[in-house]
Amino acid sequence: MNKVTSNKNLDDIDFSVTIIGSGSPQYNPNRTQASALVQYKGIKFLVDMGNGTIEHLNELGLTGRNAPDALLLTHHHIDHNAEFIPMVHSKLMIPGNKFLVAGPSPIDEMVDYTKKFYKEDLNYRMKSRGRTFDENNSNEIVKVLKGGESFEYKGVKISTIEVPHSIKTLAYRFDVDGKSIVISGDLSYTNKLQKLAKNADILVMDGKIVSSQNRNKNQNSSNKKRNSRNSQRTSGNNSVKAHASIEEIAKMAKASNAKIMVLTHLGTQVIDEKATASKYSSLGFKGKVIVGADFLTITPDGNSFMLVKTNTSNTTNATQKRANRNSQSINNRNTYNSSSQKRDLMSRFDTNGDDRISEAEAKGSVKENFFRLDTNNDGFLSTKELRNMRNLRN
């Protein structure tokens, strides 16, 4: 599939899923770990948050008051929940609307741990906003799910089932306005998925692909053996496989009658997208097959495109602009007045050249005083807001 970059804003789309992270536990410089963002008219549900999720959300401008409204976990493997606690920590600091946290046990204990362990830290950071943190009066709604539950949150119906994996794992379905998006979680073969994903518009699937390296017959034979071993890995009790084979994935997708299947949880292989789609078709799945990628957004009508990173400069000379600013800062470092100091702060911390500083970019005293400086609460520091640095006490 030709992944075309679009200037569309998520809030301008009625219903969609964005692959925040399409990778597996294996390090891949081109894919971060598992995460998907389902959104409906600006309401955002983040499903899983492996390593790299927060960085990608920041690049899309989905932080601060624009952060996801709900945090959901499929299971408690590190490549799916590594950034859960930092996400909860950030949400606890934002006053106003409550946010949903849902997933299998012990998700409630994880939230309680975050509030208790980081109580002093939360108070320190919220003090700059003239607030204190009360762990007994915080703004989260926690749902411990076993699988089989259905509930509504902010106008979207959410249904769940338990799917077989090496630990307790849930799959989620989101229904609204006659459209549906299903996220499978990690799973081996089950006939339960077809009920949850029946006639789904989009099925985001723990997938397998055909590698372009398989064109060599010897490689093909070797890869088949390796894929077979991977799909047969068990939880240690020799009873449950960790992941389904490509044949089993096709069987589940076919039984669900999903219109679109998006393959995620991918490794470092060189993917042959055409051969992958052809393989699933030959195995009986007649819907559209899309190989997932970080920042790829898919809508129920079959459109797919790459989101523009709103916190990255779209101009081709952004890197040069940063280099020029840094060079000027170095040349003039001994002659700064208060005005040039705040320009230096911008050039030091504005790593993506968008002329503003996110919390992730800030360091030192700027990071410590970030929320005091962020007077408009938009999650970024402008040049104007940086002028207040000289008025703050360290």
C-alpha cells in the first residue's frame, strides 16, 4: 500500500483508528511498540502503550489537554504497558474532566501504585499551578475487566472478550454510528474472536506478514520453520500458544467477515505488502489487507493515510534553521541579556524546530517550572511564555 501523508486532523474525522506503534518486543528503529488510538469526533481511546507511545503522541500534538480521554490495556506484557504509568501520571495532573482506565487485573493496583508512589512528585509539579494532589479525590474512573463486558463511554460502546495468549489478554470492539473497530490484542487461534469482530469495519490484528526475503527458496524454507516455531511458543504450560500462524489469522479474519484487516505487532523483516495481501486472499480472507505502520490512520470507509507530525516542522530547512539558531547562540553566549537568554532557551530545547517547547523537550529548570510557565495550558511553551523564566525562583 502506498502510504500517503495527509494534512487531515483527527478531530476532523468522525471515526478512525491510528496505529501509534506497530512493532513487537524486538527493537525496531522504524516501529515503536504496540499502541493504537481509536477516536470518535475528538474523543480518543488509547489501547496499549508500549515503549515509544508518549513520544509519538507528542509528535502528533496529543498531550496535555489534548491527550487521550481513555487508557485501555489488552494485557500486561511490557511491550504493551511500558508507558501506562507515565500516561496515568500525566493525566492525574490535568484538572477537569475525568478519564477512563480499563484493562485486566491488576490495572487498579497499577493506578493506586502510581498515585501513592508518585504522590510527592505529583504535589511538587502541581504546586506550580497552585494546586495540590489528593490521591483520594483524583479524576480517574477505573474498570477492571475480565472479558465479556460491554459498557459505554462518552457515546461509544465498548465490548470485550478474553482471547488466548500467554497471560490474560482482552480484545476490544468500539461501536458508534453503525461503524465498528476491533483491536485483537495478542492472541493465538480462537473461534471467540469472530463473534466480537463480526462484520467489523476494521480489525486491527496481531499479525503475520510475508517477507520479501522469502523470494529465495532456501530463505523461504528457513523462515517457514522460524514462523512455525514462533507461533508455537507457549506460556510455559504447553497449553496455550502465544501467537497465531498466518493461516490461523486468515481463518479468524475470514470467520469475522471484517471489511479491513490491519496487521500490527510486526518485526524487523522486509515486508512484501503485495505478497502479504495475496497470501491472505489465497487463505480465504477477501477483505482489504493493510500492513500497519506508525502514524497510519484508517477509517471505516477504507481510506488510509499517514498523519502529519504536528510538532515537527513541515519545512525542508527546519534542521538548518535549528543549526543556525544554535550557532548564533554559541557565538553570542557571553553577551546575552534577558531577551537573548529566552531565545537561547528556545534554541536549546526546541529540538523539532516548531518554535515552541513541549514538556518532553524541556530540561532542567525549564522542565521543573514547565507548568508554571505554560500559562495558557496548551502543553507547550512559546517564546512569550519563556520570558517569565527570569521571574521564577529556582
